[in-house]
Amino acid sequence: MVRIALERVRDLFGLAEREALVGHPELSDRYVHLARQVGARYNVRLLPEQRELYCRGCSAYWIEGRTVRTRLRSGRRVRTCLRCGRERRTRIRAPRTLASRATEGAPPGTMREQGAEVALFDTAEESESPEEESEQE
Ligand SMILES: [Zn+2]
């Protein structure tokens, strides 16, 4: 069942990409939504490259410049969903060790909050389980 679910997810992302290219972004969003449902139902994780393709808030299929804006900010890639405004931050460099992170200059004020938020987000992302994903449905 898992193998079939993975194939189904892959097909749905293929369809999402195709519809995005021919100018039917609402269908792409629908396919993303279905792919996530399949993943949640059969307890399979979407591939890391698939998880890059959509918004976790509203399941919008991300098309650069149309449904997502990508900016580089202090060594991180910040992708903002243009549908719901949700941000997704990913490190660009290889994950740093705790030691090297501690020796990095302490950012003042808002930067520190931003850093804390990023850290929380990273943790949440790594600990994301299929159960959590089903709760979002
Ligand atoms: Zn969104």
C-alpha cells in the first residue's frame, strides 16, 4: 500500500507541475492537497524535494514569482507564500554545529527573535510526523 501511495503522490505532483505550466494554478493546488491527503492517510512522508514545492499553510503549489516569493536573508532562504503569507525558512549552508552557532555574534533585538523563531521552526520541521500532518486536515 505504501508503494502505491508513494506512486500516487508522485503522480499528483507531476500533475500539479503540469497544470502550473499550462496556467491552471488552482488545479495545481488541488493536486497538492490530494497528495498531502494521500500521504497522511497512508502514513508516508512526502519526499524532501516534494515538500519544497508547496505551502504548508494553504497547500498552494508554489510557482516562483506568482505564488511564492523567495528572498535570501542572513544566510537563510525565506520563501513567502503569496496566497496566505506563510513563511518558510531553510538554511542555505550545511547545518552548523551547536558550538559554531554559539560563537556567532549575538544578533540584537529583532534579529534575535527572528533567530529564535527559525530555530523553533527548524525543530518543528525535523520532528514533523505523519500524525501531525493528518491533524492539519
Ligand atoms: Zn500559503
